[in-house]
Amino acid sequence: MLLVFTHKITPRVTYVFKHIFENMLELQVKVTSSVEALVAHSGPKMSYTTKPLGDEFFVASHPLLFERGITSHDINIDDWEGVPAFFKTGENNPIPFDVFAASFFLLSRYEEFLPQIKSPNGHFDPMQSLAFQEGFLELPLVDHWIFKMHGILTEVFPEIKPLSKDKPQKEILIDVPLVFQYRHRSLLVTLELFLKSLWDFNFLKIFDQVTVLTRLRSDPFDSFSFWNTWFENSSTKPKAFFLYAKSSAYESTISTFNRRLQQRIKKMGDDYSLGLLLSVHSQLKSDPELSKEKKDFQDLTHRQVKMSRIPISYRQLSKVYTDLVDYEFSNDYSMGYCDRIGFRASTATPFYFYDLTNEFQLPLKVHPVFATETAIRKGKKIKAFDELNLIYEKLPLPCARLTLAIGNGFLHPKKQNQPLQKAFKDYVK
């Protein structure tokens, strides 16, 4: 066990030390404010405070973990042996930056609570993030810091075991906002789609719609019977997130009373882990919409639903997370950007979210999403999966996950020989 002395034990200190040492490094840790306990401890020990007590291993602290509320801090990016770092504390220390305060800043999404310019949808704009502005958006910075710190600690304390040689995992999420694009939709929706395409002079869409409705070709979104084929040679087992909500002014859905929608969900639940794709309405008005969506989905599948995902956030993510806890979700896959590749919280390791508003850890495990189909198509499509593989190979910690979210239409069998889909099949092998 590693004993850590600090001059003041706060919820922030407890949270970040538990996450870093127990979740990321699988090393038991205890935090104390007793000098006597530190002196008496015979195992690995360190102090995290403003000045060293003696010749113990020492990490100088930044004030962030001892504060309450949100305060603007000056952040200057420096270099720590080739890795960007901030909250510098001194050149002569074994670790010249406060990696604990800096990690907390990124994991808690502290910057999203500060005044900022919102995106057109009203959510946090990735271009406003420190990671984007300083060029480390595609780098799991927290994981690299902790990997470097672990290397230093193993040199000082031989009792600390080396990291496991297990490889990080690739994770695939399949978003299903619509089970069908054209077929099995209501007459009103069918007419609306036709008239919209006609208004836009999009005759290709009209042709697609007519050929699907006349059964000359299969629906572009109905890929479900082929999922097993896509992943038959893969060690990755995808998780599927279905939108199961009534239509609203914000989005058009397929009625929850649609029998074919219900059949698809039940069938996929036999082979895949299912989660709930939250509607815009349930984000903005969790009571009663979120409660109803979860109950309806559980009644259909006859199992508890604990996983949630928000493809596009229309509220501050921390507020949505509080709602998810209230409705007993335990795992969320929304910590990412809908149209940009990158680590939103600068980590590839799942973590429990810290609620800065109330100053405590939520019982909600957040799984970072590195890329979405939208972001891949927006960027360099052809080389996207080569780049994802390079990032995956450089993940420093075995507990890391490189998570990609795609849509059900991406897996249509008619697309399997297209360059992007062929690259995807190679990626998931």
C-alpha cells in the first residue's frame, strides 16, 4: 500500500488519488494528514503538500485540489520530457508538475464550468478547449502523465509492481437513432421525406426512397442481421445504443409502438449489450421524459438498462450526468465530441465523474469516446483508421480503451467493399 500525506484531505484529493492509483495503476492507496502515520509507515510513502517534511518522496501541490467552487487559474503549457504539462511546481522535484491537480482539471472538465463561447447548439465547443488550443486533443495526456509517474515511483520504491503487460482494448459502439430510414415509417413521415427531397432537388434521395419502398433494395439502415458477419473475426464485441422515444420538435423518431422496431431491439439484445440513446427531449426535460424512455426500454427488453449515450449534448454534460444518476444509470458513453476526433477529458481510461457543483464523486462511470463516424467522415476519411491504429498502439496504460462510435447505417452489407468500411474491418480484427 502507498501512503500519501497531505496537509488537508478534501473530496478532490481523495477522488483523484483513488482514481489514479487504484483505478489506473491498480495500487492500493491511503491518504492521511497525520505526520506520525507517515513516519511510522514502512512501505512506499510520499507527501503531497507545499513543502517536503523530510527526505520522503515529494510532489509539490497546486492549490486546485484544496479549493471549493470554480476559480479561474492561469495555465501555462510546458514540456515534461516530450509531453505537454501544466501546473509547474519546480525544476528540482522528481515530478516537476502537479500531475494530480492537472489530472483533476481535465477529468472534471473544469474548463467547461468557466465562462466560454458556446457552439450553435449551446454545448461546449471543442475549439474552446485547452486540449485543442494547445494541440493535445488526440493525446490521452492524463494517461501519459501517470505512466511517467509510475516509472519514477518504481525506481524509488522497488515494492511497486510494474504495469501489467495486457494490451489496451478497442471498443465499438453502434448508435441506432433510426432502425429504418424509409421502410416501416408512418405515411406522414414517408411523405415528409419525399417532399423534403423534392424541395431540395435531391433526386438521388428520391430514387433511394422509391426503390426501398418498392422493395427493389434493402433499407440503408437495416443492417442488423449482418452485424455478426462484420465482427465474426474480431475480438471486439460492440455495444448497441437504441433511441426509443416519441418524436418531438427536436427530432423525428420511429414510434415505440412500431412492432418491427421492437422486434429488432429484442433480437439484438440476445447477442449484444444494449444501452439507451437519449433523445434531445429527455436531455432538456429529464422529468418525466428520461424516466419514461428508460422504463419503456426496460419493459420491452425485460432487463435493467444501465448504459446511456448522448450523441449530441444540448445541456452541460455534468447536469445530464446528475440526471442519469437520479435514474440509476451506472455507465455512460458520452464523454467525447460529436464531430471531432479527440479525448474530451484527455484520458482513454474510464473514470467516475466528479461533480464540481456539489463537490463529490458521482456513482457514474464515464467511458471516453475518442471518435465518431461523423468525425471520421468530416476529417481525412481514407486514412482515419490507420490513424486510429497508431493512436491505439501508443496508449500507455493497459486499462485504456480506444472507443469508436458508428451508426447502424455504416454496417449495411452493401457498403462492406467501400474503402472506409474495408478499413474498418481491418481495424476491428
